[in-house]
Amino acid sequence: MKNIVVYDSLTGNTKKLAEAIAKNLNCELKCVGDCEGESFENYKQIIFGFYIDKGFMGVDAERFTQKIRGKKVGIFYTLGGDPKSDRASALKERIKEFFKANDNEIVKVFYCQGAISDIQLEAARKRALAEGSPITPQREVFWKEGKKHPNDKDVQEAVAAFKDFK
């Protein structure tokens, strides 16, 4: 049995991490879009990466998770929000429970900030205004800094998180 890294990426953030993790582990790498009709029974462990969209994984990633049952799973994801926030911690627990519901054993979870595309950023601004959340100068700085992620440090930390996943 072997290992595989599978990912779903919208802006390239998650793909960047997936490629580095797979290269370090010398294992197969696949995009969710290339997994249609594929069974993952022959894999001992799956490392699955995705992006956060409106508070949870994207639709394609969520659909793919139905193929992951009874496996040892490593999870990594990128989010546009602050990875050190209480909201990010709560999201991590929600994601772990989601995978456990399919009888998976969670071996490792890694997440970091990912750049938000200009389209996503504009949507976030509109949502914030609609919800009555002020767009503060600090928030603008956070979004601007977010464009630099995942950076080399994030990639190194992702690789280190899964280095023993063999």
C-alpha cells in the first residue's frame, strides 16, 4: 500500500503546498479534478489539501471526501482569514469531525493563510459591508499581507508537518 497527496486549489495556494509535500514524501500527487471515478482502496494513507471557501471546504473538496473512508488521513488547507484566530481553531475542529464521521483516523492537520484573489477580496468586502462589519485599516493591511502567502516559511512548515507521514 502506498500514500498519495490529493488537493483542490482555486488560486494555486493549496497546489503550491501539495506539490512540496508530495515531492518531499516522494509520493503520488493528484488534483481532485483528476480523481473522477477513482478508488482509493489501495492507498494506506491520504494527505488531502483544500482551500476554505465561505467558512468550509469548497464543494469539489467536500464531494471528494466521500471517497476517503477508513483511512489514515493528513489534512492541510489554506484560508484567507487569520490562521491564529479562534475562528480558525474552531474550523480545524469542525474539519476533523467531518473526516472522523467517515471512520478516518486524523494523523495530522496543517493550515496556513493563503492569498485571496481580487475577486474573492471584493466579495469579502461586500459581505462585510452587508453584515455591518467595518473594513478597518487593520483589515486592509491583513488582506494586503495575505497576498504574500503561502510564503516559503509556510511551505517549509507544511512539508515539516508531514515529513513522518510514511
